[in-house]
Amino acid sequence: DVLKFIEKHKSDSSTSLPSCSLPFSTNQTEDKILPLKGLQKVMFKTMQASLSIPHFGYCDEVDVTDLTQLRKDLKELCKERGVKLSFMPFFLKAASMALLKYPILNSTLDAQQTNVIFKKSHNIGVAMDTKDGLLVPNIKEVQLKSIFEICEELNRLHELGMKGKIGPTDMLGTTFTISNIGSIGGTYAHPVISPPQVAIGALGKIQTVPRYDSDGNLVKVNIFNVSWSADHRIIDGATMARFSNLWKSHLENPFSMILDLK
Ligand code: CAO
């Protein structure tokens, strides 16, 4: 479907703005009917297919106070090397490191739904709000990439997305997805799994809030909320929670990631 869409899309300029983003004026006198096409049609079909998956939801709060400082320190270095460092490369690398320990979250069900295929590559999809609407290109082999390489790849995809030029190679073979809806706003989400993947995480907005530290002192921290959805037919809640705990601990103690960075 994605391939067909991309082919059609090249010659179909009417898909350049998704109809869910079209503004209406207050003096609109009639209902407006727009056919579902292009990306929206693909989204309709994929999301329809995801209805057959029993979603298990799991949410938590992640303290990124130290990561905020680390990113600030590294941002200039990345700028000197020509790339913009956001939080995403850390979120993606931490996910890949946790997937190595809990590979069932990076698996797919075969077409007959009788075998679980543990994927060797961590091709992590990044939900992107692009010129054409929602697209989910992936960063390939995240398990083999440095944070800088992930950052470069994310910059490349983001630039293509802004120009409406993401191609099929960047869209195919996704094994796990992260949706950073927090860059737009919001706290919690209920992300929808895109089959044949079995898990997805949605990240909320990073906010500065008061919390108690381990000594009972009120401190100012930067937190965001994560909402995971997993396919409960093959992933149990405890596995999801353990994966999330590991991912969270990498982000809350970003220096600990260095030990296992490839
Ligand atoms: N909370 C607060 N700030 C955030 C944030 C969050 N969760 N995520 C990113 N930011 C910040 C970034 O750090 C950056 O700050 P600076 O300008 O100070 O560097 C700024 O917001 C802009 O970030 P960005 O959007 O350019 O880059 P990114 O790598 O963080 O995110 C992308 C890239 C593609 C994920 C994002 O642009 C996007 O499209 N998000 C929407 C995803 C979406 O639509 N999900 C829903 C899918 S289901 O329909």
C-alpha cells in the first residue's frame, strides 16, 4: 500500500494537504465533502487492520532533567557538525538498547499468525507530522548507530518530510515505532499499533514540574509521559513494564547509556 501510494502521490498534487488539516471559515455556508485519498486512504486501511490487535496500554513518567542538560551541552557540538540535536536520538537509542534485552517488542507475527519472527534489525519508525500529513519513515539498524548517526538520519528524514519527499525505502521495514506527539503538545496518548509491528510508544510534552527527591526535598524537574501500546496476544504486561523501566532508566541516567553504546 505504501509503495502504491508513493507512486500515486508523485503525480497527485491534491494529496499535498490532508483534509483533516484544511481550515474552515466561519462564513462557510455548506457542508464540504472531500473524498478520502492518498495518505488518508493508506492511514484508513492501516488503522482498520490494527483494530484486530488487542492493545495493552502502559504509561509512565520519565525524568529527563539530566538528559536536558546533556542535550544542551551536546547541541552546540552537533550544530558545529551540521546537525540539529533534539531529544529523539536519545529516545530512539534508549529504545534500541532496551529492545536488545526484550526482543519480543521488536518482533512481528507471520501472515498465518502462527509464528513470532524476532527481527534482527531495529528499524525504528518515527511518526512525523509532514507536509503531506502523518508519515512514519524509519531509521534503519538503530542498534548499530551512534546517537550522532541517528541524529543525522533523523535530520535527513525530517528535511525530506518537510519537502514532501520521503520515499519508499525510508518507509518500508519498520519494526517498532515511536511517536513524539509532545513536540506538538499533550501528555498522554493511546498510540495505535501498525501491523505487523507489535508495539509503539507515544511521548508527551516535556514539562518543568515540582517533585520530591529521595530525601523528601521539593525539586524542580523536567518530566514527560510515555504511553506504550503492545500486542497483548504475544506480549504480556510484565514484559512491557520491564522494557519501559529499562528504557526509562537509560534516559534518566543518560551517562549509563555510554557503557553499552556501540
Ligand atoms: N516536549 C517538549 N519539547 C520537545 C519535545 C517534547 N516531547 N520533543 C521535541 N521537543 C522540542 C525539541 O527539542 C526542539 O527544541 P529546540 O528547538 O529547542 O531544539 C523542538 O521541540 C522542535 O523539535 P523537532 O520537532 O524539530 O524535532 P524532534 O526530533 O524532536 O521531532 C518529529 C521530530 C518528526 C518527531 C516531530 O517534528 C514530529 O513530527 N512530531 C509529531 C509526531 C506525530 O504527529 N505523532 C502523532 C502520530 S499519530 O497520528
